[in-house]
Amino acid sequence: MPDSAIFYEWIAFGVRWLHVITAIAWIGSSFYFIALDLGLKPNPKLHKGVRGEEWQVHGGGFYHIQKYMVAPEHMPEHLIWFKWEAYTTWLSGFALLAIVYYVGADLYLIDRNVMDMGVPLAIFLSVASIAGGWIIYDLLCKSPIGKSETGLMVLLFGVLVFMAWGYTQIFTGRAALLHLGAFTATIMSANVFFIIIPNQKVIVADLKAGKEPDPALGKQSKQRSVHNNYLTLPVIFLMLSNHYPLAFATQYNWVIASMIFLIGVLIRHFFNTKHETGKSLSWTWFVSAVLFILIMWLSTNPKISGLTEDKMATLNAAPYMESAQFEEARDTVMGRCAMCHAEEPVWDGVHQAPKNVILDNDQAIAAYAKEIYIQAGRSHAMPPGNVTYMSNEERELLVAWYESVNQ
């Protein structure tokens, strides 16, 4: 049987795989239906209550699609509900958040030089902020300002900018951007769970009872669906950001995250307008490019240091530093890994430590013991291409070091 670290890695990989699969399904259906809705063409020959139709060709067949403004006169026997893609994406995403950031809180969630706090408090702040985000958003949508789409979007952008800044004041840079993505994704999933699907169920129930459905329910659902559509691209960026320290490990990481929301909205606006009117708003791409260049410039400003000697090591690092095999393991890492994983990398072409993982001091090497064990001990993932010629004996030494603490 595999040891606990390997078992844990495969569980994390499996949950991440599920998260990506369901996210693809949800995003794909969301983009498709928004494009379909915007591309509907009116036809006077259509049945009463039909807003428009669209003909599509795919996979060698033709599809004739019609949309009713409220619902057909007679409900069909079978209805397909698009909801589990959203639910499973959120559930798998939260599970992944717990596996990576809650279980590994000392290393990935908490930076005691940003805010010195215990693991329970850090997890509480994480959960409370994510749940609170939905409550604030929902109240804003239902408030008088919710009647103004422009005013509401501006206010929501202000909330997102504040949260981007706020997360960087309590968590690591990596966790801050990931949490901003989780904050936004929770709003999107909750829109489906609390608003869109319940409203649709009420409409269906009214039709079956012979009642006239309330058009306001459909209008509310449409508003939330449009919000989800515009928030999708920024969420994808934020979920990928933990792989790119130039996004999360810089002084202006919260500004970068805020600007990504602007770029995402501009890109979606281009495609939504294209689907609805056929017009190409070329200026959106120009503005997006300018914003992205500005993001690149911001990333060159002072970066956030990794776990250096003058910083507190994680609480779990001490046993690895006390191991009798630590010195040999440390020397191996320093000789084979530290030329890239350093505050100032010396390997040609590497300008910043991959994922901002610093391995040029005792505290950091001990803190990342499990990652070293998986990446360079149990597998040959690191060094990439074995460019520093780490021997099998050295890999066995790293395995022995880790297992000496985890027997």
C-alpha cells in the first residue's frame, strides 16, 4: 500500500481532476446558452410565446431550437435541468480548497509575517469570507441599486477590489488570489442553487397548476445568469494563478487580480455583442491588451519573498530539521534544487523561483519536506529533466529523510 503522503497526493489529484471536468461542463453549457439566447432570431410564424429560434449544425445533424419567453402552453414530459455541473464544480472546488489550503494551512494558507494566527482562525476567516460574499452580493442584487445593471456592476467591482486587497492582508499571496476566485465562484454557484433553479421550479409548478407564472422570476434568473457569464473568465485566471508567482507573489497582486476582472468582462462583452448583433467591438481587445501589458509591468515591481531564513518556518518544519538525516538531505537540495528555488535564482533563464518555492535555507527545506519527498524522492519530476543530475542515491536519501519523521 502507498504511504500517506502518496495517498494524499493522489486524492488531491483526483479531486482536482473532478473539479476541472465539472468546471468544463458548467462553463461550456453556460457559454453555449448565453450565445444561444443572444443569437435567437424572431419569426412571425412561430408559436405564441416563442421569443425566437435558431438553426444550428453540429456533428452531421441539424438542430432547430426555440425559446419561450415564459414557458410553453403544455409542459413537456421530460425536462433537462442544467444544475449539477454547477453544484459539483463548487463541491469539488471546496474539497480541493480544504485538501490543499486547510490541511496544508501552515505552508499554503498562513503567512505569519502577514498575519500571525493559528490554523483554526485562518480556516474560519476563509469559510466566513466565502459565505459572507454570497450574502452581501445577494442583498445588493435585491436592493434598489440592483435595478440598475450598470450601478450594480460598478458596486460589485468595488466589492471584488476590496476583497482582493483584504485577502492579501491576511493570507499568503497564493492563497489570497485563490480565495478571491473561490469567493467569486461561490457567488456564481449560489446563483444557480438559490435563485436560478428555484425560480425555474416555481415557474414549472405554476404551469402544471394552471397558473400564470410570474415574469419577475425569469427576469431575476436572467440577471444572475448574465453575472455568472461575465465572472467566468476572471475565476479561471484566479484558479490558475497559484501556478504563476508573477501573479500572486508580487507587491501589487491584488491590483493585478482586480484588473483581471476588467479584462474578463471586456472579453465576454466582445463575444456577447458579437452573438447578439454581429458587430465586432475591436476596441475591447485593444483595451484588454493595454491592461495586460500593465499587469506585466506591475509584476516586475517588488516581489513577495518566499520562506527565507529571517521568516518564521511553518510549525511542522521542526521535526524535519531535528532528523539525523537532515544535513545530508539539506545538502542534496542545496546542491540540486536551490539554483532555481532561491530568492535570486542563478540558473540561466530562471528569473523567479518556480511557484515562489524557496529552498535555499534550512527552514524552507524543512517546511517543504513533503513536496521534496513527492517531487524529487518518490518521483523524478524535479529537477525538471534532471538537469542537475540528481542521482538515485540522492533521491533515496530524500525518501529516507522524510520517512524518518513519518514512520
